[in-house]
Amino acid sequence: MRSREEGFFYAHPQNRFWKVLAAVFGEGTPGTIEEKKAFLLRNGVALWDSIASCELHGSSDSSITHATPNDLSPILRTCPAIRIFTNGKTSDACYRRHILPQTGVEATCLPSTSPANAAWSLPRLCEAWNVIAET
């Protein structure tokens, strides 16, 4: 809900996405939308939702119904050497079910940065997510 209200990815302060990326790339955690966009550009990271639209009750991914996948083919035509990572099992399942058959590009599922994924500490998440900085 918070991300939709703010109009940018991972806006809820309890979501650890921006803290994890900051640690992975050795930078401070960006705060504003402008800082987040600059951070992503500096580090060669593109964010895109697997789902273009859906019905969602509350903020839990488990409540997603009637999902319509996003079309990633324009991005892949522009940047064919792209690596795709999904943030958690729900995103990965959506990608594999709806988008992988269109693109043929495998994705790597990373552990969710959601606070609901309490089994993963911030240091453990950072270790797992380090793969995105590897070239």
C-alpha cells in the first residue's frame, strides 16, 4: 500500500530492500525517490514489477488474485545482456508462470526483503543479495 501511495518501489520503511541494496553496493541508504533513482542508475539496476495489475487485499502478496503479468520484452530487446532477479517466492512464481515462457530468460530467486520474511536477518539477506553486484 505504501509503495502505491508514494508511487515508487519498496516505500514501506519496514521493507529492507533499500538497506540491502545499499549494503550490497557499499553506499548509504537512499531516502527520497530522486535519491533512489540516482542510486539505481549509478549501480546499473533496473526495477520492474512482475505483475502489471492485480487485485490485492492489504499488503500481503498471498492475497494477490487476477494477476496480469508485465511484458518485459521491450526491456530485453534494449538490453539483451540483462540478468533478472526476483524478490521472493511470490514474485518468482509469477515470473516463472507468466513471463519466462515469453522471454526464455531465467531468473534467480532471492529471499524476500519483506518484513514478513523474519527468518532472514539483514546480514543474511545482504549476503544472499550480493549476487546482484557480481559481474
